[in-house]
Amino acid sequence: MQSFMDRLASASPTPGGGGAAAAIGAMGAALLSMAAAVTLGRELDAVPRSGLQEQWTASEALRARFTALVDDDARAFNQFLAACRMPRRDDRQAEARAAAMQAGLWAATRVPLDCAQASVEGIRLAKLSVEGSNLNVIGDAGAAALALQAALRICALNVAVNSSSLHDAVSAGLARQTVQALLDEGLALAERVQQRISERRTDRLQEKPC
């Protein structure tokens, strides 16, 4: 963690906002794993256990996916930077450089789009977690949803910024439409997660002590 934060704070272009979004998403997924693990480990009759093992498996897979996206984002941006540094002394070189830059920009658009999709999947999982988790950890499930919401917002920003320089207007427009649909779904789901936490908190007085 310290190594990643040091690199994030350095003058190096990677990791940047995209890598941070994926790392935030990974932390959100880890919190969902914790909520499932804690609930599975407690003997509380009031807690519905159906599907909790599956939720833990899904959140762990999601955590691994986000972790991989940290590196994917750095590779995509480094690909674009390498293209920017290509020579352009004649028309042939200039054309090759322009094509490589477009390929890099598309990679730098596709990765946050994938991260946005993973973020929404995580928020869907957070909604299930808040319903089925022990009351002592619903706050952690709620924190997961907020982290995943933040990751989603960053991804949407990166898609908008990177796709704006794509020459393929159709692909750029489709990327922006896709991420907007994910943003709309994710934010609405995240709001419902917080509402459900408020509703479940009224049950806390009936819960056994820690």
C-alpha cells in the first residue's frame, strides 16, 4: 500500500487517476468480502445466510479484477505516452505516430470503461450485502458502496476525457453512452444501498451485543 501511494504521489505519470479508481474499487470489494466473512462466522439466527458464500466468492473475484485493472490502466497510458514519443520526421512517420496515439487513446478509454462496469457490479453486490450481512458490518458494506461509487465517477471522467480525442466518433460516442448508462445505474443503486442501511439500523436494538 505504501509503495503504491508513494508512486501515486510522485512525478511519474503512472499510476494516475485511473489506477487510483481501480485501487479504490479493490478496497470496496475487499470490504464486501469482509462483510460476508464476518456474517458467515457468526451464530445469529436473524441473519439470512443463503447466498453469503456466493457473495464472498463474487467479491473476491471482483477484488482480483480491480487489482489487475490497476496495472492495465498503467499499461494503457504508457502505450499512449510511447506513441507520443514516436518520431514524425516525414509523413510516413507522422501517420504511424498518429495511428499509434489513437490506439493508445482507445486503450486508455477501454480500461476505465471496464473499471466502470466492475464498479457497478460491485455496487449491485453491495446491495445484496446490506440485505444479508450482520448489522455490525452493514456500515462496512455501505462504505464499500461509497468507495465503488467514487471509483465509478472517476472512471466516467476518464472515459469522457480520453474518448474526446478519439477520431472514431462512433466508437467515442458509444463509449460515452455506455459509461453514462453505468453511471446512472450505479449512482441510483448506491443511493438505495444507503437508504437500506438507514432502514436496517432500526433493527440494531434487537441485535445481540458484539
